Amino acid sequence: MKLTTRGHYSVKALLDLALQPGGGPASVRAIATRQQLPAPYLEKLLIELRQAGLVKSVRGVQGGYQLARPPAQISLGQILEAVGEQVDPLPRHSPDADQAEDWVTLTLWHRLHDKLRDALHSISLEDLYFDAKSRQATQGETPHFIV
């Protein structure tokens, strides 16, 4: 599995929202500035994340985007699926029925694919937040949470 720019930027944006005091909204410009992301591209991703029910938009002067549910209830798998990421390590072929090793290999890849998908759905935004915080603390860095 390769995490594309879409997936990476989406995770960064949602982690940024997870850090908002009181879970309040943040503007696209503010998120883009803090996370060093291109604002127009980020806006498109946030629209996709809103359509998937992961964020909601708030209108008005103090508006922007905020998480639609707590960070512990949003998984990495949900984020990646929302922006069209494919978690598919399987080659697009059918093994030859006469070659048992192809079936063994295919079965192995199917099992690995299932495990990878399960793992992505078991990792929450909250987990990623605490992982980043722990890593920064062990390296003596001041936590700034730009991922």
C-alpha cells in the first residue's frame, strides 16, 4: 500500500481538526497554513471528507470545518476510503489453476490484504495523535503536531 498525497493531506487535516480547542471549527486557510498544505487542494479534500460524514462545515465568520465525531471514532481506514485511497496489494491477475503455488500466493495476498484493511480500520485519529505526541516527546521536541 502506498499512501498518496490525497491520503497524507487528509490525515494531516483531520489531525489538525482533532487538536482544535473544544472541537471547534477551523478555516481551510488556518489548517493549510499550520500544516503547510495548498489551500485549494485541501478545500476539495475537506468536501470529500464532509460527504463521507467525517467532518462538518460551520458557516459564519468563525466558521470552517470541524470533526463530525470524536477522534477516537474516526479510523485511518475511513479517512483513506473517503478520499478514494485503495488498499489493494493484490496484483490484478488470476492464477493458473494448474499451478498450486499461484493459488498459495494468491491466498497469502488475500489474507495480507484483509489484515491490512483491518489494521487501518483499527487505528483512530486519537491513536495517531498520541503516537505523534509520544514520538516528539522522546526526541525532546516541543509538541507542535504538524504531521
